[in-house]
Amino acid sequence: MNPKLNTMFKGAQHSTPLIVASMPFGIIYGALAQSVGLSHWAIIAMSVFVFAGSSQFIAIGLIAAGANVGIIIVTTLFVNIRHMLYAATLLPHVKRFSQKVRIPMAFLLTDETFAVSSHYLQKHPNSPNFAWYYFGSALFMYSNWILCTFIGVYLSQTVPNMSDWGLDVAMAVAFLGIVVPSLHNKPTLMCALVAASLSIVTYHWPNKTGLLFSALCGIAVALVIEKYQNNIPAPEVAK
């Protein structure tokens, strides 16, 4: 097989466990979105042009609550701020690519694709075929998300009370699978602990603002700890 296509296939293959875990999430999104009154085309268009699972869920929740457009836009924007951190991490590896390549890479960036791509770069930091690996993961995730949205819309018309099944728990499991392997040092561990603790305390904050606050506090703690560790002088070696 062509080396580029082989690398692309590996990207899709390595993403399969995370994609399988996210499938119920896409299906339940299609069902829930219809329950708040969105048309079939609006539901599908959101998956095609927005392609951000957590933001799509938050958006339909705010629509159901009667929130205005401004609040919906600002809230979903803040929820997706983490993608700026993902992009900053990947930038040294993609800056050699043309803008025509980087633009679709930016649009297709998800938690799952970032997770598998980061792991791939740890083993192959100078891979000339990284873009192929990335698109193998991202396009598989994108097509799966759209397909599951279609399935959710269809099933919501034929299966009663589907939105009450609790299928969205699968995404929580998928996120745990992404986050836990990344907790390999003190800054990342404290970031997760602070964010998790504060998210419980701020659970009832309006418009999911507690999630944003918790995430920012976790990031701030991690940055402070990392800066402190970097400023500690290395011990002198006895001569």
C-alpha cells in the first residue's frame, strides 16, 4: 500500500475505539435536537458545519431554555476555547503545511483526533506523513458524526422516548479514555483535579458557565505549577 494511504488508514484505525464510544453521543444529539423543535435539515446542518459535539448539545439545551442568540454564541465559543490549546500544541508540527491544508485541519480538530494525533507525534515527531494520519482520524470522526446524526433523527421518529435512554454517558467514558493517559505529571494531574472539583461545586451555575470557570481555573493552576517547577534550579552534582 502507498505509504501515505497506509498512514491515513492507521489514523482511522487508532481512532476507532474513541469513535465507537462517541457513536451513541451522535445518535442522542439527533434525537434531542428534534425534541426541542429544530428541523431535520437544521439538525444535520449543525453537524456538517459546526461539528462540535459538546457545543451542539449546549446549544440545543439553550435553545430549549429560550436563550437568545448572543448567549448561545458566546457560551459555545467559550466551551470550544480548549481547541486553541490543542492548536497551539500541534502548531510546531503543522506550520510547514500550506494554508489549504491547515484550514481543513483546524475545522476537523476534535478531542479524539487531537488525542490520537498527539500520541502519534510522541512516537513519530518528524513524520513527513503526519497530515495523512491526522486526516485519517479526522475524516473518519467527521463522517461518523454526520451518520450518527442522521440515525438519531430517524430513530427519534420511530422509537418513543429515545432521549431518556441515557446514551450520552458513552461520551463521558470516551473523554475519560482521552484524559486519563494524559495525566502523566503533576501539572496535568492538578489541572484535572481542580477542574473536576470546581465543576461539581459550580454545577448549578447558569448557562453552563461553571464548566468554563472550572476549566480556566484548572489551566491556571497547571501553568503556575509548571512555571514553579521550571524555576527550581537543578541540584548540583557532587564532584
